[in-house]
Amino acid sequence: MALEPLLSEKSLAEYLDVSVSKLRRDREKNRGIRYQKIGNLVRYPITAIKEYQAENTVNFSSNKIWE
């Protein structure tokens, strides 16, 4: 069984262009991207990142902007 790739909180923060403290606040408030604890380390599964991005993608019709 292949292990799923994981990102550190620093790598994810860089990828999303947010601060590490923002990711930590989200975890404290039980929101944001699912994560795994490995000892004292926090890791984010790639699939969880993709799911979060898909769930939080805003789709809109260009016609509604002008209504």
C-alpha cells in the first residue's frame, strides 16, 4: 500500500500564500483543511488539500456581476 504524500504546515502556508499562524488558528477553531498529527508534527494530506480547494471554489455567472 502506497502512502499518501503529506505537506508540512510551512509548505502548505507557502503554497496557499498564508501564514503558518493562520493554519494554526484554523486548526484550533476546527475549520480549514483536514490534517494528521504524527507525534508533535502536523501534516496535511494532498487529497485533503485538493478537497478543501474544490469545496471552497466559488463559481459564478458573469451575468450576475452586473445585476
